[in-house]
Amino acid sequence: MKRLATLTFALTLGITSLVAATPAWAATREIPASGTTTFHPAPSVDGGIQDPEIRGSEPEGDARTLTRPRQPWDRSQSQGRHQGPGVLGSVLGSHPKVDVSFNGLNFRDQRTANGGNQFSVEPPDQGMCAGNGFVLESLNDVLRVYDTKGNALIGTTDLNTFYGYPPAIDRTTGVVGPEITDPTCYYDNDTRRWFQVVLTLDVDADGNLTGHNHLDLAVSKTASPLGQWTIYKVDATDDGTNGTPAHPHCPCIGDYPHIGADLSGFYITTNEYSFFGPEYNSAQIYAFPKRKLAQSAASVPVQQYDTTGLVNGKPGFTIWPAQAPSSLYSLEGGGTEYFLSSNAAEEAQGTGSSTDLIVWKLSGTLGLDAGRTPVLSDRVTQVGQYSLPPKADQKAGSVPLADCINDTTTVTPAGTGCWRLLSDVEPGHDEVESVLDANDTRMQQTVYALGLVWGALDTAVTVGGQTKAGVEYFAVNPRNGKVVKQGYLAVPGNNLTYPAVGVDSLGRGVIAMTLVGADHYPSAAYAPVDVFNGAGTVQVVAEGAGPQDGFSGYKLFGDPPRPRWGDYGAAAMDGRSIWIASEYIAQTCTLQQWLAGPIGSCGGTRAAFGNWATRISRLTL
């Protein structure tokens, strides 16, 4: 484990909060259980480069590559970059110990799962949860369960199979199944149940997206994730059909779902965009009675809150619900669930830069079991400035996929030039090592601990005269809006992306993230944080072995490219320990190694179109 010369700036003054917005109430509907499931691992099969490799890449001309419109789940309206706040000083705080660290699922696991009946997918969308002696990793588009030493307890199961759908693509018949994305999971200590959520996009017989989509919620029937689960499907189309409210610009998509819980409720939040258009409506909040879900009830009520106009007349955006360590929830106001959000993004009608932190509360949640409707309200609090971060540069290294696109001399079964393995139409041979997406200032993982709501987001920071991607974190008293602790994290010459905060009941914790830049290939890192000292030095738990070399970073697969990374990390409280999971790069290879059979596998360390990996670690506080 390596310590870095981290620059941090901790702010400790309470900042004045603005008047709370008008409370909002919800629309209610009943959601029937739709069946049960268990893990169904299937053999992994590496078929090399197949046709098509990327979902949606079936246009005439070439089915392996595409110049595609923005997909309905790839949503971020923010553009450009902004100057970040200066970062200086150093803070010393708690010193958690890494006692377990292992590689989780990677691009190859995802692509070869279910007999190879998968697409190539970026980014992984890191979902991870832990409890009762298990660690469940959930990402695009696969699941795996480990023990607390990192040993896999069952083979990899693809998400389509887990939720009872046909394969993402049947490589024998070419039939395309539903698109599953944005996985996330949670272990609830109270009910001793596992909760797993994904967004599912339906397709027609020809594999085309229909516009209909739903949040698929699986709840375990026991305290083990290896047993049976009950599935509930919540329609997120919001066009007035199937019991949904009729919202403007719909059919809509319930993008970027995330989950939280308190004593009586389980919560999912989404960002609602028009499915086929560019419009953004607002964040949606779904509240369920937690114990009915845990009991595998035949049906459960869900209350849906539309946040249009609730932030001083503007919509909510990425309202992240809190999870609480050791079941220490807020019982004030008849039970209260807290959320955090930001408003610099275009979706929030922001300008790309802001000093607003929005603290949301759902009051009266103890009444969910009795069918009563909690009341949603929000408060705007002033914090240090955050702004849209720049793309994150990488340390220079070997990028065989880019090299293949650029190559015109290698003899292959498809003809002279490695590029012929990827496309029937000759590309421009000018690909370069890509930068990485560093997010758009939306809120990341949120925790309620020691009476405070903790969160973090990506922001531009100025360090050493350079504007880089960094992290701003917060701990706010939700009762009066006072900011108890806040600050920035940055590493000179490098970038920090996709923070995930985990905090225990005593206000001690960590912020997990990816570290990447001039000195580091994409690496799994963290910084300690506590309520007294703020955040400490960034430390590397797993150094990257090479640069990210995935299809979304290259013009051949979409010009201009949108290099995907993230879209989020994960942290899970587990007694006195915190589990963290981040995306990083665990391998490197040359073009010659990439071309050795099976093509693109580099000795079984990656697949042809990508090389992302994940790192899971346990830290004892």
C-alpha cells in the first residue's frame, strides 16, 4: 500500500442554509411480486471478436463497430469544464487498516459470462454490498458472491439470467434480449436480507428498444445471497400506462438508480429523462415498506415522489438516499430518511459550477408499513464551490486495442491490417490513449452516521497550477443545515474520480476512489475521513498495471468518443469494517500479445474490446 503526497483543504465552518422548499407528497401504486430467482452460473466462453460486440451496433455496414447516437442510459447533459478551487494544506485523521484486498469481476468475466452470450460493456457501474459473512459484487452485467477472504463462493451469473430474461444476445441465433444496466445492492442488518436493483430496458422481437423500462428489485428470502430471491418490477416509463403517472416528454427512462434504507423504508432514486428525446424531467424517489419486501409479500405498495420544481423552482438531480451503519437510523419526525444532491449540472438547470448542497428528508417513514405517506422536503445549504471536472488523463502505456485500429501492416485472417478484425470500413488510423470520464458533479454515495449526512462528489480542483479532477466531501447536520465538515481531496499531477463514502457509527470512515494521471495508471485508492479531522492522505490499495484500453475511448466506436469510467464506486459498512470497491486496471499487454489466441485475451487477462477491472478491499477502523 502506497501513501501519496495528497493535498487536502478542510473547511470546518458551518455555512448558512436557505429556507426549506415546499413539502411534496407522493403517488401510490401496488407492485406485485413477479417470481423468484437464484444464482445460475454458466461456463465462461471466450469467442474472440464476434458480430456484434456492442449492443446497438447492428446498422448496415459493420456490426462489430458503430457510430452510435447517445444511448438512453448514457445520460449526462453537462458539457465543458470549469476552473476549480485551489487546494492546499494537509489533514491527519484516523488510520484504517487494509486487512483484505482482492480482484473482483473484470471486463473478461463480464464478456465471457453465460457461455459468451454477452455484449462488450463499459463502464462496470460498481455495485457492491457486504454483511453476514458475504460480499456480493454486482456490476454490468454480472454478479458474484465471495466470502470475507475474497474466495468466490459461486461462479459468475449474468444479470439477464438472474432476473429471468433471455441472454443479452444469443450467439447462436442472434436474438437480442433486454438491456440491463446500473446495478446496485445493499445488505440490511435489521431484516437480514439482501436487496439488488437494476434498470431493465425492454426490446422488441428484432432487439430494438421499445421505450418501456422498469426497475427490477430482487430481495433475498434468507440472510444468505446464495438462496432464493423474490423479484418485483417497478415500471419507470411514466407515460400514464401500467399505473405510472403521466409525465411530460415520456415514455421516460428511470436512469441511474441508487438505493438506501432506514428502519421502516427501502428507497430507490432515479433521474428521469425522455427515453427517445433529449429532455430531462427530474429525479424520482420511490419509497417501499422494507419489511413487506423482506417478507416476500405477494405485493408491496410503492410511493413515488416527483421532484420537479422542488429546489427553488428547479428539478432535483441524482438525489442519493442514505444508508446507515449499525442500524442507527433517525427516528425524528416519525422516522426520517435523508438524501443529498447537487445542482451544478445542466439537468438541475445549473451553470456547471455551484456552492449549493441540497439536503432532502422524507419524514414519517415509520408509517410506511401502515400505508401512510411520508412527506418530502428539502433545504439548500452553502458549501465550498464545486464545478464540472476535466477528463482525467492517464499515464502513458500500452493500448493494444488502439494500436490494432491504427495498424495497417499486420497480416490477419481478415486481411492486411489489424483494423480489419474490427471493421469492414477502414478507419482513420489516428487513435491515441484515451482520457477517462470524471463524472459531472452529481452526488455520489451518501451515508447517515453520527447524526450527520455524509457525501462526496467529483469536482474540478486547481493544484500545482493545473486543473484536475478531484473530490469534495461533506458532513452536514440535516436538522439545521449546518455543515460540520467539508473539504477537498487532490493529488498533484493526477486525478481522483468517483468517490464512495463509507462511515461507521462513530463518524470514522473512508472515501474510496480511482486515482489516475501522469504518475498512475487507473488505480484503486482511498483516503481516511472522520468527523474531527476531515479527510487524510490518499493511499493506493491496488496500483494500476496499465492504461484503460476500452472501446468507448476510441473514435472508431463513436466519434467523438465518450470514454466511460465509473459510473460509480461503492462502500459498505460491515460492523467495525468498511468494504470498498473501485474500478481500476489490473493488466497490460502489447498488440502482439493481444493478437495471440484467443484474439484480444492477452493470456486470459482481458477481452478484445476492453480491460477494466475492479478491486474490493476491507478496511478495519
